[in-house]
Amino acid sequence: MSTSVLQNTIAVDNENQAGIIGHLTWYSVAQQLIERDELLQKLNQAGFGEEWMPKEIRQADAFRRATQEVKTRRKTNQKDVHLNYLIREVYSDPTMIQRNIVCETVDQQGKRLDYDGQAAVLLLDKEHYRMEISAHDQTAHELAKEAESLFGLYSNHHSAQHLRVMIMDILKSMSPTPVGPNGGIYQFPKDKLKHC
């Protein structure tokens, strides 16, 4: 890792760039989702091509992410008894994935665990990009419907993490020099920031 000494260095505005050695750049990406088509449009507006786009969103990844996010813990009317709604992958092949919502009953006073391994069954039909739900537990059914809604969202929206990886790939292509001790601030040679 190389570093730059910024002694006797000044900042200049965009009008007067004679004698500058580079540009300081920093950024942050907040938690967000962005539709794939909108991201491509924004990249094009900034002068970047499609080659910088994150990989296509795999339906299986969107399904797993959506189902994992609905796990939760719920109180009951009984003292020292609560319910954990867990997500477990039961089966996967090239055509489908099955994940179950498992209801774990925790009885602290009785020092017991009980399980309903099929409180809800969630199937992803990979060939038709369709999610199917069957449930006999009301809470598990509500969680499954929430997962179905999230699946629809995650199927065509990139996460903040996808954006961070994409931005770092773009920045690395411009020969940056880290300036901050923990990264996050970079100096770029003046001829590298053509898109800014």
C-alpha cells in the first residue's frame, strides 16, 4: 500500500486545475435498494458502461435472502414460554428450493423445546420464478407472505452491498492511492477521473 504526504498541498476549484496532481474522493453508500434498470440508467448518465453493473440477480439468492429475513422471536401468553420462527433449507435441486419455517417453542420453566418443522413450507419454482406457500400456523403464514413480498422486491433490486462492490471495482480501475488510515478516502491521478 502506498501513501501520499499532503504537506504544502492546497485544494483548487474546478476552474483552475493547472498544476494539480490529482483529486481527493470519498463516498458512502447508505442502506438502500435500487432497481437494476435504474442503476444501469444512472451508470450510463455518469458515463460508465454496462460492464460495471453487478451480476444479474439470481432468483435463488433473492429467495434465500427474503426467507432468511423473516425469522423472528415472538412472546406467548404463557410466562417463560416464547416462540422462535426459524428458517431451514430442506431441499434444493436445479428446478426448485424448499425452505421451511420451523416454529420452536421454548419453555424455560419446563426446560423443554418443541418443534413444528412444517409451520410453513415455502417452495421456489426456479423454472417459472414463482414462490408457493403452504402453512398451518397463522404467524408462520404471515411470515411466509412477508417473505413472498420481499422475494418480489429482491428479485430485481440490488442492495447497498452490491453498490459498494461495484463502486470499489470502478475506483480500483482508476489507480487510487488510499489517503485515510482506514481507507474510504482516495487520491486519483488527475487524468483518471474523467467521469467526475
